[in-house]
Amino acid sequence: MRNICMKVSYDGTAYHGFQIQPGKITIQECLEQAIRILTGESVKVRSSGRTDAGVHARGQVFNFHTASKIPIERWAMALNARLPEDIVVRDARIVPDDFHSRRSAKRKTYRYTIRYGKLPDLFRRHLEFHHPTKLDLEAMREGLKWLVGQHDFVSFCSARSTKLSTVRTIYEARLECEPWDEELGSCAVHVYLTGNGFLYNMVRIIVGTLLQVGEGKRTSADISSILEAKNRKAAGPTAMPHGLMLWEVFYE
């Protein structure tokens, strides 16, 4: 048996998240079905983390054990021929038997994209949240600084979370802008968060709160007060899922 690790990208628009759910189409179901068609094996893939319905991934990681003798360099092409066009396996490698995509991960980066300004970009509408009015980007940058470090993020966590601990460490939080699009009268803004782990809806709640900072409804320093409150009601709304992307997963 070999333990194979793969990196996969997907547009999550048409899917009910990564994890298998009865009666719903998911990324995991499509991956396992493609492996079954290719090898005849019924395997269970383990991902670095679940993504919700409508959320995308550039660098999701998963692994599975297989008795198949297919050369490792052929796996990506073989699976892509059996996957929908909105799921693409980017590479494959053999890893130690004890490697686990989630438990072995050391940190992850998520990216949330906001297009602010007059018009949305039609061709990126599934990947960006459109905010039609002006945002104070510098205030949003200042707000992100309060998130860096080890904190109890319970205020930025959905009540549906089942995690025993809500303490997480954010290593980096930054905001980047693409050039202004004169024709659309708008531009894309990317919020990157890198941490040792994330709670359920944590990134989307952070972004929803940051948008209120950008709108002038909150100050940058309010982010610190929200952390101290340890109360979900102190934070802003949960941002829409389609702007969120699992950007990269890091291992030793």
C-alpha cells in the first residue's frame, strides 16, 4: 500500500462543500469516484480541512492509501481525465504512511476577495464579493494588525463550531489591492490570513467585520475589543462564501 498526497484546486460554486453529504454533490465525492473509476478501489480521501458550500480552493491537500501500481507521475493526469472541469489535481507525491493531510499540516493561508466600486467583474463574479461603495482600505489594514498573534477567536467563530478550543495563532494578516479598473470603476482587494488553524466561519466573520471597518461603522481598534469580548454577537456579519478560497497549506 502507498500513501499518496495530492494538491487539488476547485471552483466550489456548484458544490456543497468538500466533505461528503448524503444526497448532495461534494468535492470529496467527486475525487473518490474518480479514484474508484481509475483503480477499482473504494478509498476514503482525507483533506487538510473542510470547505463550505460555495467556497473555493487553490491549494487544498488530500491523501489516501492505495494498492494501485500506477506510476506516481501519471496520477494527476489520469484523475483529471475523470474529474469535472471545475476540479483539477495539480500534483501527486508519495508520502510516509503516517502522513495525514489535516493532522500533519502546520499552517494554512486563506484568501478572501472583495471587489469594491461601481461594477462587478462579470467573469470573476463567482470568486469575488462585490461591494458597490467606497471602503477605507487603510483602516481595514490597521484592523488586521490586531488579529496577529495568539488569541481566543471565539468572537469570530460560528456557534455551530464543535472545536473544544477556540484559541488560534495568526502568523500573518494582510490586505493587497489589484490595480484600479477604470472601465468597471472598481478593483479587487484580497485579504490574506495565515494561521495554525481556523474555526468554523472564522475567516468569513473576520471579513464581515472588516467590511464594517471599511464602511466607517467601526474603528480599526474595535477588532481588539471584539477579541476581548469573547462573544460572537460583538463581531460583524458572516461574509458571503463565494469570496473565500483556501489558498495554501504548509507542511514540514
